[in-house]
Amino acid sequence: MAGQPPSNDRPPPPPGPPPGQRPSEPWSPPSGPAPGQPWNPPPGGPPPGPGGPPPSPGAWPSVPPGGAAPPEAPASGPWAAPPAGGYGYGAPRSGYNLPKAGWWSRLAALLIDGVIIGLFSIPAVIAINAGPTEIETCSVDESGDIQFGEPDNAICEVPTNGTIALTIVLGVAGAIAGIAYFAIMDGKRGATLGKQALGIRVADVTTGQPIGTGRGVGRWFARILSAIPCYLGYLWPLWDQQKQAFHDKIVSSVVVKS
């Protein structure tokens, strides 16, 4: 209106960019509630401070009685929960539930291992046959075989005491090597070379894993008990439900397919 001084009620200029921000970058003031309206935190934001307005209905998820519910693991991705039984291995299977090895497969594996064990006795055989000998009187029967406890009636070429001692040492070493072969291969690795060739192995009845070296030694000596009653213990898998021989039952093992 003419004659009136100009009014000074002008709106204030918008606030400038915060310190450190270049003027050339576009900047917009932070959004907030309209004047006179209550402020509600966004979903997932922090709760209001003491004395602040309560959150609007539906802004926060409900909390079960007794405390906050734990977050659920995602169904997929790097943070997904592992499957039951571990990552890709599944729950351990009992030896009772594994497919059993056939009796003929076990027999074939035993024959192969018998040939391998026979190699351990070769040094003792060579020592007794190729070692030093000596000539002394002896007793022989009508067929020419040496006999003991009878009067001497011939002159014989016999191994020296040193040859006999060496043969005994090599024979004991071969026997120990044979026990170690079955203890380590069957116990620690789960299968001898014969069993590996037939695709079978020795497993624990509970875990399905190798039985260990100690039980492998016990299983070897338990085989003696399987052989005593006319090899009945070796024949037992033919009608046993779990196809266990006597030595398997003694050490809680079972022979399964690999």
C-alpha cells in the first residue's frame, strides 16, 4: 500500500551446506516433521530418547515376552545356517547301517594279503637255505630225512649256529611286520591292499570309521580265536546278520563295502 514502509517479514534463507562439503555439490536440508507435528522414528531406527515421543503404532516389530527374539539366519548366502550334519558331509553313519562285504570278497582279500605276508618270510627262507653250513654226524631214517633223538648213523651238512640264529631273527621280524601290516592297514587306514583291491574295508560298528591301530592289533590276534574251532569264526559271516566273524565281534568291527 502506498505510503507504508516495506515489511521486514521475509522468510529466512535456506541453510547452507555443512562444513567440508563443496558448494558445487547439490545439498538438501535434512527432512523433519512439519511444524507442530510429532516426530516418529523411521522403521528400524533407534528408539527415542528419554522424554521423547513414543513410536507410532507399527513402527517397531513386536518383542515376545521375556526379551528380544534372536534374528533368524538367512535361508541362503554366505551367512546361511549349515545343513543338518555339517557342511556337505551329512550325519555320521553307523557301521551296522553300511552295506556289508560279501564272504567271498573277504576270502579273496585274505588270499591276496596272504601272498603279501608271505613276502615278509622270504629273508628267513633265504638265510636258512643259503647261509653257512657245517659237517657233523647225524641220524637219518630210511628215506634220508634227519631225525632227532636217535643214534647217529650218517654224516650231514647242517646250518651253523649263526645261520640258525639269523634265521630266527629274520623270522620274528617277518612276523612283526605281518602284524604291523594288518594293524596299520586295517586299523588306521581301514583296508589292507587285498581289501582295497576288492573294494571293502574294516569299520567301527558305531561310527563307521576306521577302528584305529590298537584295535587293529587286537583284531589280528583275535583271528587266532576264529581259526581254533576248525575255522568256524571265519565261516560265521555266512549266516551272521551283520556278517561279522569272531574277530569282528571281539573288537566291535564290521567289514563293509568301500
